[in-house]
Amino acid sequence: MNCIHCGKKFTCGCQKAKGADGFTVCKKCVQVYNVGLTQQKVARRSAEAAQKFKRSIRHNETLNKNDRATRATR
């Protein structure tokens, strides 16, 4: 079995550690590996928030167009 972070082969069970996502990494890599997972999660949440914001702007623009069209027909 190898560390999924650095690829080093485990020669003993005492070298193994579990990452925050449950994968097996070596004890030397576990902290760096977990920080990387956290950074990926934050980046993913930021991207999702940006997409939500863009959708809400488009939705509001559509509502405004519909409202203007309704007023014009009156």
C-alpha cells in the first residue's frame, strides 16, 4: 500500500495515518494533505456561492423585464 499524497510505500503500519476524507496517507503527509482538502472545500464553496449570486442577478433581471413589460401593456 502507498501514501496517496506522496506515493511512498508503507513498510510498517506505524507509518499510516487517516486523512480527513478517510484515505490512508503517511504520517509525514497527513497535515499537508488535510490542509489541501480544506482549501479545496473552501474553493468549491466560493465557486458555488459565485454561481448562486450570478443566478440571482439573472433572475432579478428577468423579473424586472417582466415587470416593465406588464407596465407597458397597461
